[in-house]
Amino acid sequence: MTQKLVIIGAGMASGRVIEHLRDADPDAYDITLFNAEPRGNYNRIMLSPVLSGDKTYQEIVIHDADWYEENGVTCRFGEKIASVDSAAKTVTAENGDILAYDKLLFGTGSNPFIIPLPGHDLEGVIAYRDLEDTQRMMGLGDGHSAVVIGGGLLGLEAAAGMAARGVDVTVIHIMGHLMERQLDEAAGYLLRRALVDKGITVKCSANSKEILGEDGKVRALLLDDGTEIPCDLLVMAVGIRPNTALAGESGIMVGRGIHVDDQLLTSNEDILAVGECVEHDGALFGLVAPLYEQAKVAAKTLLGEEAKFVQKEVSTKLKVTGCDLFSAGDFAEGENREDIIFRDPARGVYKRLVIENNTLVGAVMYGDTDDGSWFFGLIKDATDISDMRDTLIFGPAYQGGSTMDPLAAVAALPDDAEICGCNGISKAQVVAAINVGAHTLDAVKATSKAASSCGSCAGLVADLLGLTLGDDFRMPEKEVICKCSDMSHDDVRKLIIAKELKSIPQAMQELDWKTSCGCHICRPALNYYMVCAWPGAYEDDGKSRFINERVHANIQKDGTYSVVPRMLGGITTPDELRAIADAADKYNVPTVKVTGGQRIDLLGIKKEDLPAIWYDLGKAGMISGQAYAKGLRTVKTCVGTEHCRFGTQDSTGLGIKIEEAMWGAWSPHKFKLAVSGCPRNCAEATCKDLGIICVDSGYQILVGGAAGLDLRQTELLVQVASEEEAIDVSCAFYQLYREGAQYLHRPYKWIAKVGLDWIKEQIVDDLENRKEKAEKFHYSQKFYQIDPWAERAKQGVDAHEFTPLADFTKVAAE
Amino acid sequence: MSNFIDIGSLTDIPLRGARVVRTHRGDIAVFRTATSEVFALDEYLPGKAGPLSNGIQHDNKVTDPMRNWVFDLTTGEAQGADEGTVATYPIKLEDGRILIAASAVTAVAAE
Ligand code: SRM
Ligand SMILES: Cc1cc2nc3c(=O)[nH]c(=O)nc-3n(C[C@H](O)[C@H](O)[C@H](O)COP(=O)(O)OP(=O)(O)OC[C@H]3O[C@@H](n4cnc5c(N)ncnc54)[C@H](O)[C@@H]3O)c2cc1C
Ligand code: SF4
Ligand code: FES
């Protein structure tokens, strides 16, 4: 006997159920199909090609009027079901019609989530779900602008589709990188680069605050940081919620989605549900592959046959031309998990495989996704990959031969990239020298001059020898930055500049990093190298800094912190001392100590109290002494001509001037100075990174001293006549060290490598260059000479560092 | 009875950042990784490591600021040659909120 089946929603999932029913037993059910949209089943996935103009709506229709007629489906499109009476087994349509059913199928899909920002109800704020939304976007063209909130699959398809129509599109994404659910940081970086190449503006880590309107229509999006982005249309693509309202009201069990069992039955034995509206075993669904599996099982259940829905792995591809990416499975790090990473910087390719217990559990690929389905198969089948492990990443076509190439990053450099900064020699010039017979490093030095000065480019020159001569050249051993890379510090620094690398993920991709996101050794080094190379243009990554530099205080063994305010040249005032004393009282500071750097240390302060004590000290005019920084520390001085009978110059005044110029600067390691008023050297200038000894005829500038792990006496760099020159040489020396030394090398280590003579050539003999280096230093200071304490105490920067997320010790006390 | 407790919004912790939750049994560090996964571990491994919320994160690992031990956030185990395990606590993410297993934060006073 034919039974009555009522279906709510003519979507992609319920459409499949109808197909299976009709194939198996056309007479089993008399079907009535309701759909809120004024049309039948179409391929929602292909809305993006419709948007970009590659397809028409007609081409993506799955079931047209003829099909429904041939299959005897009664269509009620443009009509919603208003309520369900599961006891009486009837549904009520919007117009009041009541229909009885034997079986009811929910296929109501999901609703796009709209963030309730102020202005979300303005005209011109839309989601991306159906044909109507698509048509709204298709109404834009040249000269229009649009904002897309959400850098996931849908948002990026919307953005690319509109950009293809000439619309000026900005994507706002709250996370640090695009498609963070499917991609890791490295692949997210490559995707972003491809979108930017298409003319799309991408803002990550951006928080939307308000949608601004005019005459009831959207005008612009306002971000947290005050930026306003004008737009004619604002598309929110921030996620979907299963459409469960009707099901909930009809009394069947609903959690995040409509609860279904393995047979797709809801808590009511006559009601089934399929598609994005369901929740099965805790999981929700947003891609069609599992929905089609559900449809198969639901049809069988309706026909009284045995079947069971099993969740499977899903894979994602983005349908944006030119953005070739693939992700499948689970690629989170884990105890027993290992990564295999392949990067080809020249082609912009990144592949990462995650392996657990000899099976592949996850894969992310960008740029070359041809092998995606093969890897996906290995994941789904849990194939044992131990035998092919070594060559796995090269894919199924691998025949033995190539291996990962440590020279890839250098090979990818353009011919005009500068290899040797000292002598202005390009890659092409080095290669030319090798080609005419310079087959050793020394020969290249002699004929092209590359690597003949500071020597920091020797590693890259060796790479070029290796690339050009192949097996005929024996590569020298390199001291690599850490286990994440095959490159030395020098190579990395040179390439950051040659390739204009301005973010950590970018550097890791372009320089062929072997891990997906580095470690505690390479991240701080990369961060410093970019801070130094691109003042003002690089966004400092505090999360890649050691805790002291991240929270601007020194951590103590018990987890408290110490606070050292700056005291320029060791000079203080009664007011400053009073403020320090008051702060010590107010915050119960257990120890107040005079440091070896001529200033005062307040030790044992609770992390939560830091912003408050900084605020108090700041009111009295004090700023951070950066006693925690790989950067400028102190300038010690003696009393000099002001008071001392032996004094030859104003050593105190000069020290203060230098500290005023240099505070706030970051460097490879800490940088300490001292200025003594005569050779008796009461300020201990001869064991500092840079020391000045005043003499009758001027100022002796001494460099390369240390009194820590190694004890080193300074050497004379130059003697100058005026204070002004002394300051200039000091700044030029600091800049040269900042640009040249490897991370965590004090100046004496760097000098041992490049030679004092080379330094003299650079900034003693070459006055032009001295000026240039000093100017570069002052330029950089424009961006870094900002008191970090004031930023945190008064402007609330990084507030999350200083307060607990939650405090349950107080809860119980109440 | 719900056995998970809301401790805040996902956005209260920046990407690659960490925050502390204070409890009567000691501090718990709650990490949010670059891919927005959230993990909760004891802030200290007594006598050995901590405060872990102050460390540098890389992948699903954190490097202890005091002695450079590296801990796996998923298991709490020290990596490499170092030995020791920090207690981990179940976390759930729901609608942008972070929930922690109630047993992690409730006092053990009743024992
Ligand atoms: C506070 C102070 C000791 C004092 O009470 O006087 C101090 C305290 C620390 N020093 Fe120092 N050093 C202090 C002056 C010195 C001096 C003397 C000087 O600067 O005139 C030296 C030797 C001179 C030199 O640097 O060449 C010195 C050589 C070191 C070293 C070894 C550096 C080296 O390159 O060999 C370290 C370890 C490091 O930096 O890696 C270090 C590291 C440290 C750290 C930051 C250890 C750490 O990483 O946690 C200490 C923080 C202690 C704490 O709990 O807050 N400290 N340290 C001094 C702060 C000066 C200031 O006002 O900023
Ligand atoms: C732009 C875009 C691109 C996509 N790209 C991909 C992709 O590349 N790969 C992929 O796998 N997936 C993709 N998806 C997701 C995929 O389209 C969905 O997973 C799939 O369409 C869900 O099918 P469904 O049948 O559950 O719901 P839907 O197809 O949404 O159908 C539900 C229907 O129910 C109707 N309805 C709701 N309530 C009622 C009611 N009370 N009465 C009557 N009718 C009602 C709705 O109007 C709707 O037409 C994309 C989605 C979009 C929007
Ligand atoms: S260094 Fe010379 S000028 Fe300075 S205090 Fe000592 S003796 Fe006096
Ligand atoms: S950069 Fe080549 S010698 Fe200095």
C-alpha cells in the first residue's frame, strides 16, 4: 500500500533521498515536497561559479519541473511548513493547509549565522546561502566595494566571485590565518598571498565592531582598532547553524542539530531527518559527501531495509581558480604524531602529512593538490604506510630519484637578488663567476668579491656553488639555526632581505622550513631578524618572544617579576626616589636592590600588579629600563667634569644623550654601554659592548667588551673629537651589529667573526656609510622608542597577560 | 548535573596565547594554539617546570620559560630527554565559549 511521505525542505540531501526511493521502489511512497525557497533542488555548491559568471543558474539545477512530474512528486515550492503535530501525524503549511503523513522527513538544512553586531539588520547586509544572496552579489560590478566577514570556505568563494566581477573586496577574518579549520598557518599564508594577488584585501586577526549605515543602508564596516572600510554590500560568512526550530517545536529531540540514530530516525519512529539539520553521534555536517551517505541510509530505512550510517573522513577543496588547496583528516599535533613536510618555495607548494602509528591521519596541501585524492584514500582506508614512508610525500607517481632539496630556497631566488650586501653582488654575478671557473669559495671571493668582506654571505655563495656545480662541489658543513631548518642564521637573514619576507609563516614557507611552525629557538630569531629588517612594516609577534620580552619584566624563580625603571646615565632625583619608595610600599615589594647597572630593581612583584605599578612609576615620569631585553640595557656613567677633579669631559651628560638616543632598540643580544670621564675608568667602560673613555683630546670609542660568561676587554674602534661624532659612531656601530650579528651573539662574538678591521672600514673610514647606518638606526627608533609600560598601564595593551581567565578561589570564598 | 564549567570566551585568549585559571588546587594554564585548539594543563610541574602559561607555543607544544623543557599540550608529557607529565584537563568548546571539566576547578575540601 502506498504511504504518504511529507518532506520539509527541497535541498541537496532530501533530493538524494527521493532519487533513491524512486530507483528502488517508485510506488512505495506518495511524496509531497515543501520548500521555503521558491524553487526545487539545485546544486548549492555551484553557487560560486554562478557568482563568478562561469555558470548560469539553469546549469546547476538538479531537479527541474519535468523531473518532479515524471517522478510523481507533488511540489509546494515557496511554501514553508509552519508546524508539525507528531501525535496526530499531520503538518500544517503556512497557508493553513493540513496534510496527514505516514512518514515525515526533515531536510531543512541550516541557517547562516549572523553576528549580532550593531547594524546587522541594515539593508545590504547579507549571508551567502542561496540564489537570492548570489544575485545580490551579482548586482555589483566595477566601482563597487564589498566587505566579507569570514575567511572560511564560503567567505573566500564569495570574495573571489565578486572580485572576478571587478568589485573591490576586503575580507575580514578574526583568526590569525585564513581557513584555520582546514589549513595550518603555512598553507593559510600561501592562500592569502594568492588572494592578495587577485586584488582582494585580506585582514586577519581583525575584530568587527559595528556596521555603519546611512538612510538604513550599509555604508561601511568599523573595526575594533577604529579602521573604517566603506562598502556597498556586506556579506557575513561566519558559519552555519542547523535549522532545528521547527523540529524542536514539534517535540522531537534536538541538541545542536536534530538528533538522529544510525538509521537517520529521530526520537520519533515516524520522523527521519537528513542533511545539515541533523546531529549524529555528536557531529554536525557541512559538506555534501556525508549527506549523500545519509540520504542512502534514510531511503533504505524508509523502505524497511537494514542500513547503517557511519561517519567518514571528509576532505575539503576550495573552488577558487588559482587557489589550489586540499585538506583532509586531522592535522593537529599530537604525542604519537609525526609530520612530513615538503615545501617548494619556487612553485609556492606546501604539503604536510600527519602520521600516527604508521598510518596517515591528515593531509594539507597547497599549490599542487594532484595527489590529494590518493592521500585521502590512504587516510580513509587507514593503510599501513611504513614501507613507503620515505617517499610518501612525493605521491603515487614517485619512482625513486628526487629527494627534498635543501638548496630549494636559494634556487628560487631571482637573478638580481643581492647575495653580498657588503659588495653589492647579485646572484647572477656570483653564478657568472662560478661559470667562468671560480670553483671554490676562495676563488669566488677573489674574482667576484662576494663574501670577501664580513663573510656573512659565505653560506649563500656555497649554496650557489653547490647548485651550479652539482656533485663537483663539496658543501661545507653549516651551523644551522635549529632543527627546523637547513640554513644558518646568516643565510636566513640575507634571504629575509633578498626576498622581502615580512611575516614568520611567510619566512618559513619561502625558506623551506622543515617543521610546520618552528620552535622556541627559531621563532624568536626570525622575529628579531624581521623587527630589524623592516621597522614600521613588520608586525612584531609577541608570542614568538621569550616571556620577559613579552610582558616587559624579568620573571623570577617563583613566578613573580622584577621591575627596573630606566635611570638615564644612572642619574635620579628625589622625586623619582620617592615614587619608587611609594611604589615599593604600596605593592609590598619584598626586595629593593641597586643593580650592577646603576639603577634600582624592585623584585618579587605579582604578575597581576605589573600594570598598576608601572602606572604609578609612569606618573612620576619613569619608563621601562628594559632590563629584560635583547636590546639596549644601560649606559653607566661616572661623575665626570661636573664634579670630579680628574674629569676631562662631561661623561654623565654624554651617557645620558646616548641612552636617550638608544633606549627601546632591539638587538641580537643585550647591549650595554658605559662612559668614563678619564682613563681611571670608574664606569668600567672597558668591559662593555661599547665603552667610551673621555680624554683631553676627545673620546675613545671602545667595542667588544664583556664581563659575563666570557671576560673580554674592549678594543679601540676610533678616537673622535666631538660629542656629536661620538654619538654618531656609537649609533652606527649599534646598527651594524643589529644588522649583522646572529641572534644571541653579543658584539664580541660577532666581531670575532667579521673582524674589527672590517668594522673600521665600514664606519670609521667610510663616513658616508657611518652616516647612513646612524640614520637607519634613528629611523628604526621612530617605531621602537615607545615605552612598553605606558602602553600596557594606560592603553591596556596585552591585558590578557596580566589577569587570570577565571578565578575559582574567590568563588568559594563568597 | 552539568560536569563542565564555562571559564570564558575563546576570544579572551589570543591565538598562540595562554591564560591562567586559579583554583583551590593551584593554577591551571589554558592555551589556545595557532589553529584555535584549546588545552588546559597544570601551570606547574612542581620542582621541575612552570609557570607554563608564560612559555612559547609551537604546534601543540609549549616550551617552559624556566628550563626550556618542551611539553606536549595534548598529553602533558615532557618531550625528548626530559621526563615528567603535567596533569591535563578536559576542555570543550561550545558556541565560542570555553568549558573546563568541573572536577578540574572544584575544591577537594570535602575529602
Ligand atoms: C639585576 C642584575 C643583577 C643586580 O642585581 O645587579 C642582573 C640580573 C640578571 N642578569 Fe645580569 N644582571 C645585572 C647586571 C649584569 C652585569 C653587570 C653590568 O651590566 O654591568 C653583567 C656582566 C656584564 C656583561 O653583561 O657583560 C651581567 C651578566 C649577565 C649574563 C651573562 C651575559 C653574557 O653575555 O655573558 C646573563 C645571562 C644572559 O644574558 O644570557 C645575565 C642575566 C641576568 C638575568 C636576566 C637572568 C635571567 O635571564 O633571568 C638576571 C635577572 C635576575 C632577576 O631575577 O631579576 N646577566 N648582568 C643587573 C641588572 C643591571 C641593570 O640595571 O640592567
Ligand atoms: C556557496 C556555497 C558553497 C558550498 N560549497 C560546498 C563545497 O564545495 N563542497 C561541499 O561539500 N559543500 C559545499 N557547500 C555546502 C552544501 O551546499 C550543503 O552542505 C548542502 O547543500 C546541505 O544540504 P541540505 O539538504 O542539508 O540543506 P539545503 O541544501 O540547505 O536545503 C534545505 C532546504 O530546506 C528549506 N527549508 C528550511 N526550513 C523549511 C521549512 N520550515 N519549510 C520548508 N522548507 C524549509 C530551505 O529553504 C532549503 O532550501 C556549499 C554551500 C554554499 C552555500
Ligand atoms: S673615571 Fe675619571 S672622571 Fe670619571 S669619576 Fe673616575 S676619576 Fe673621575
Ligand atoms: S655580505 Fe658579503 S661579505 Fe658581507
